[in-house]
Amino acid sequence: MPASESLPLRALHAAFGGVIVERDGRRRVASYGEAGGEYAAARGRSGLVDLEERGVLEANGPKRQALLQGLLSNEVASLQPGQGRRAALLTAKGAVQALLRVLVDADVVALEMEAARLEDVRRTLEHYRVAAPVRFGVRPTAVLAVIGPEAGEVLRAAGAEVPAVEDESHARCTIAGQRVRVVRAGDLPGGGFVVHAPFAAAAAVWQALHFAGARPVGRDAVDALRVEAFRPWAPADVGEDNLLHETGLLSECHSPAKGCYLGQEVVARLEARGGNVNRALRGLRLGAPAAAGDAIAVEAKEVGRLTTAAVSPRLGPIALGYVHRSAFAAGTVVLVNGTPATVVTRVEE
């Protein structure tokens, strides 16, 4: 059950004035009534976000890292307890089945991912496990995020240990009397941490982080921040119809030095051809507000679709979207809903 469906967190969101909307097939908090103030807090101080669409699958057994090394797109065999790495689980045809945060502890490997993909990923891993002594289980976990330049101070004020400076480094600690995992998360806009809390303890941990100084932030502000920083997330921007090369995440989720893994032949073939793909994710500066799914056109011909659209208090209407290679170049003028928009490498540039 996702965190947002629990009575304690739903009640907390309501108490803070949370405006619930439907996005990516799930109910999420769009804002707590003041998206501009939430944006300013997350960008200048610290914000608290319920990542209710994420969950955790655990791998146990002496061969867990060896098995994952042979299936995931990034190097994980060499990771030591307290270290982590982002990776992708691809299909045999190279499509992205799931984006993963791989977190190695002494007794388990935790895989954070889109909650809706947990069972599919588990089935895939079990299919390729063969006789390896590895077991997989879904851990009922609430995934929260503390973002912004003061995120570390908030965690310390809440009594938590702040992990080392490397992305995906993590530590077990206590918040509100509950054992949690705190991760320095490289996929958050502006930097920050994710906190894995037992599902039943989500409300207590949320309140402790808020009392320590983090302002609750809804997805309107978060989307603006991550579009600005070019931080694509699943499922909004990355799904099973995408190749890793198309997402802009190849360098973060893939090791060119490792050997075979599921979908490796497709990745290697694209690399040998210079990484050229027919479409790729780009940032867009829009002339007017738009919505995810809106078409991107050049001279009345559709060349792509928006995946995330937002209105930035600093930059105005902005978006991420997949565009055809004919519109890859920064500065290309396209049309979204009949209004001119400009393709950029990063929206902030």
C-alpha cells in the first residue's frame, strides 16, 4: 500500500492544507496552498516531500550482489555497506523496466524504485535467479525526501546521521524513535536526502522532520525544481517505452566498463553508433503553461510529447519532453499548443 493511502499521512497532508490531484495514475499532493512559497523554501532552505509513488524491494542471500551485478546496468558488485548507486533494470530489448536506487547494507541490498513496478521487478529478478540462493521481498516502506541547501541541518536537528558526500551513500539512524535509512540522493533537484521509514512510522518521521525545519512541499513546486535541474523521474518521464540513451540518465545509471547484463547488447550497440537515438528527453522553455502529454510540433508536424510541465516562479512555464532528433539542438523553436517554445539542454541555462 503506498504511503499516501495510509490514514496517518493522509490526515497529515489534510492538516497542512494539501490539495490532492491525480497524476501518473496516482493521487498526489499538488501543493499545500502556496506553491510559490513551497518552491522558495525548497530552493533556499529545506522542503519535505512525500515520495508516495516509491517503494523498496529487498534482496537477501549470500549471492545477492553477484546476481544484481549480472542483471543491472551499473556496477554494484564492488559496493560496500553504506554505499549505493543508481541503476536501471532493462528488458532484453533494452527498454527501461525500472530505475533503481541500489543500497548495500551488511545483510541486505535495498532497491528503491517506483512502487508500481515492485512486483514486476521481483518477478524478473526471480526469473533470472535460477538456483542462486537469493530471496526477494517487498519491505513496507514510506519514502520521504528532504530537499534544499539546509536539508542536512534538518536531518541533524531531527537526530539523524548525515551520510557521506557521495551520491547514494546511506546510513541507518533513528528519527522520532524509529529506525530509518537516510540516503544522500542524487536524483533530487537541488540535492537532498531520501528517508526510508517503516510504513507504520511514516507519520511520526514526517512530523519530526517538519518540526526540525522542513516545510511540506507539493508536486507543483517539486516538478518546477526538477524540470529546472533536468531531473527526470519515473513514471512521469521514464517508462517501458524508453531506451536508457533517450532519458539523459546513461552516465548516471550505466557503467561502460562492466560485462554482460540484461539489455546490454542494445546499450553497447547504441554506444558503438555514437549514442544516436531517434528521440531524446529535452528541456523546454514554454510560451504558455501546458500539461504533460501535450504535443510538441514543428511546422504542424508532431515531433514529440511533454512528459512533465510546470510553472517556475523564476522562469515561467517550463517542461521536459521527448523530441525527435530533428529538434534536438538547443535553441530550436517548436510549438506547444500553438504557442512557440524553445528547446534547451537544461532549463536553467
